Amino acid sequence: MSIYFLGDLHGNFQLAQQRIVQQNVQDSVIIQVGDFGVGYASFLEELKAVGELNAMLKQRNTFMYVIRGNHDNPAYFQGPVPRALDQSHITFVADYSVLELNQQRFLLVGGALSIDRHTHNEGEGYWQAEKFVYNEAAITALHGIDVVVTHSAPNFAPPFEFSDLVHTFAAQDPHLIQDLHEERTLLAQMYQQLARQSSNPLTHWFYGHFHASKRYQHQHTRMVLVAMNELLFFA
């Protein structure tokens, strides 16, 4: 099956469907890199919207795997399978899940901090459990990982500086810059830990979160930032 990566959606499922039609995606797998946009409407409204997207994917024999971003309720990515919003062709993936596709192994790990966290109440657009969780034991147990997919990115990948918007929010959130540095440092540690194991080829690392399209080579790994609403063919 062909493999695609889909950027942050923020609930714009209709645009995702347009992208799929425009690129004539069929008999494929789509990995969505977080900020799918669930947790902002009622459960029934979200179930209906996700169900409509699922119906289209089913017609095209295409399966979507979604990792959690900072703009997703973490509860939808936890617990026993099937999870609350899981569909026949859409799966909300738990952190440190591994997919085997086309004889390659894909590691999927969600989570990131919201830069506007101080403007929201817990459970209303901000979740304390939204952050990236570094699980050293889970990483150590992994082998044969070809591709990593995260929402945010290690500190050696673009963007290399915080945007003006980040600094605007940081003026009201004195720990924000430090917390963002720590998060990206932890992601870099995850890379280093994976790279130390010779069984992990680490040919590619895909991520979203920053709403731009960038490519960067780090050692033997191609770092790929998938833009917001971008549907990127991989293989």
C-alpha cells in the first residue's frame, strides 16, 4: 500500500477529504502527525465528523492512523482498543505504538506543549497530559525502527528559533520557554537513544506542530516537517 503523511488538521476534516480526492489516494495508509483536532466539540459531534471521514476512507480502501497533538484530548488515545472515536478505517494511536508497513517499522509517539496553555482551563482546549512523555524503557525495548513520527521535533531539527508568537505568550507564561526547550531536548534524547541501537536504521523522522514545510538532514536521518493540511506522499 502507498503511505502518506497528513499535517495538522485542527478539526478541518473536510479539507482533509479534499486533499485525499485531489491526490486520488486509494489503497493506502495515511499517518496523521497530530493536532487532528478532537476535544473541542461534544463527543457526538466529533463522532459524526470522524465517521464521515471514515466513510470516505473506507470507500477508498485507505486506513488512517492518528497520533495525539497538543490540540487533541489525550483521553481519545488511551485505554483499551477500540477507543472511543476509533473507526473501521481510523485508529487513534497510543504513544510508542509501532506499525509495520511495506516491510518497514514506524514508531508513533504523540504529545507536545501548547504555547497558549495559560489562556485555557484544564480540559477546555488545554490538557496537562498533552505534553510529550519520554519513556526510556519503551525506547530501549524497540528494534528495527525505520521511521519515527512525532508531533513536535528534536532540537536539532527546524525550526531552530522560537517564533514571535511563542515570545508573545511567554510574556504571560514565565516557564513556557524553558518547558519548550526541555521538551525538544527530550525528543533529541529519544533520537540519540534509538540511534545508539544499530538495529534501528532511522532513515526518516516526520513531525508537524510548526505549520510549515521543511526538510533537513541530520546524520543519516531525513527530518521532514509536514505543513498544516499538507498530504505528503512517502512511498
